[in-house]
Amino acid sequence: MAHRVIQWSTGNVGLFALRAAIRHPELEVVGLVVHSESKEGKDAGTLCGLDPIGVRASRDTDAALALDADCVIYTATADLRPMEAVDDVCRILRSGKNVVTSSLIQLVHPSGFGPEVEKRIAEACRIGGASFFASGIDPGFANDVLPLVLSGLSERWTQIRIREIVNYASYDQPEVVLGTMGFGKPLDETPLLLQPGVLSVAWGGTIRMLAAGLGLELDEISQETEAQAAPRDLETAMGTIEAGTRAAIRFEVQGIVDGVKRLVVEHVTRMHDDVAPDWPQSEGGYHIIIEGVPRLVCKLDMEDEHGDHAVGGVILTATRIVNAVPAVVAAEPRPLAALDVGFVTGRGLMGD
């Protein structure tokens, strides 16, 4: 019997999650929550480019939670409203519905937002008899499950580095790219993402997830950042990034063990491939670099059906949580991390 799911939001990730859920042989979409009046009443299939499925989008969250469903796929943007998103998630869990989400990236490890939030979610899970799982591609599979699996090939290792390299010129998400990340803004203006401590919170759950899987005790989680300006006007899906404004960001979130940088999540993000030419280069994707014996380098590339790397990453964010729904529904009611969910495969997803 298929698991009945509700898709909560239809933004950049949400539309791909909806498409993946509709196509998944073990899932049945029975509800769709939207926030835009213009989308209300439209068929879920039509909204994500598929044939109609007979499920209409609604802004009525009470009605959605009254539906008979096993799981909610929660993809509402939470960058500027994390505690509101936590409130949403707790409400959903208390209603008896499991939750998978890519929104609260800090919670790839349940302690990522601190003990108070972890306790709130655990209590909501207990009341509703439901489970909670936060993941995606990054934070998520590319920097927790994949490096942990690769580390099992080591004789000895000294550092694990996960490096994302992405050109965001085609990523039409101005609230995140121009707002949270500060692209197109003066270099002396510090955006939310680069404020002191923000990266260590956002990717701290990932570092804790790695440390837990490797049996390490962290001294601290630290961060380093740098940025470069556009050498000329750059045309993007979100408009023009003017010459002299922020056009590339590089940061590291570091897990320090016994005073040594052992676990590193590194991001190199550009608005054009020729910006910051001295920084690491790639067509786009992830490099997992395990220093040790043997030295391991694994490259994970992705692209959508049109060859777009950035959109390919968005699809992976969606499919990671959608494909985990059966495992999350089957799990004991509690906040889950990737180590708890187990091996999620593409069973039933083979196409023509």
C-alpha cells in the first residue's frame, strides 16, 4: 500500500519534491499546501508540469492536517523564519504525521539547533507517534552519508573535506541568493549567511553528524569566509550582478578535534565561472576528499534534464527527502539522523 503524503510548499525545492512524490510508486500525494493565492485551487500535477492528479492546492493548513496522511514533505523556505518553521513542524508531528524536510538544514543532526529545539521536536514526535527527518543534498547526503561511507575504505585518515562548487547564475531564487547570501551587494556589506556564527549553526549539524558517525569528540565548530567582486556586469536569472559587487563566496565550516581541523565543509559559490579564478574550479558538484592512506577523492556531479548543475542540485535536495519517506514512516517515533534512516535506494524508480 502506498504511503499517503502531503506536499507543503511549491518553491524551488517544493516543485521538484512534488514531481518526485507524484512519480514515486510507493507514495500517493493526497494534499498540497501552497502560500501563494495565485496557486490556490490549481491541480498538483499541473503545478509541477505533469498531468492532473485530482489534488487541488490549498492555503488552508488546518484542512491539510485534517487529511488522512502518513507524512508531510515540508519544503517551505526557513532561512529567515527558522523558529516559525520549527513551529510548523511540531504542529505537523503532533497531528500524527511524519515529517521529512529540507528546510531546517541545521537539524540534519537533531541537536543542530540546540537542546531546547531538539526537546520540542522530540516531544512533538512522542505526542503524535511520528518521526522527523531533515536532509537534502547539502546539508545532507553529499556531506554526511557519502563521506561516512567512503571513510569506511580507509586504513587511516587525517582529514575529511567536502567541497561544493556551484555556479548560481541560473538559480532563480533571489530571496536566498541576493538576500541571504548577499550576491550583488557591496563587499563591505555583510549578508546574513556571512554574519559571525551563522555558518557554524547552519552546517554545524553536518559536522556533528560526521563526528557522531566517526566516534569523534569535537573541541569546537569554527568558520572562515572570503568573497570576491564581479570584474564586470554579470547577467543572471535574477538580474544583473553589477561590477564591483559580491559575485563569489568561499567559506569553510570546520570541526576541530584536539586542536586540529579534521572535518571541513567547504563551499565555493560563483555567479560566473571566471570569477575568483584562483579558487577551486569544477563544472559543478561535490568533491569528497579524504586525506590519509589511501588518499580518496570522489566527485559527485549532477545536472537536470537540460544540463543545468545548479538545478540538478535542487532536484537532489528534493529526491533525498522524498525517497526517504518509506523509511521514515517505518521508523520509531523520534527525531532521526541519516544514521538512523538507513540505506535509501532507488527501488521502483527505474524509468523507460
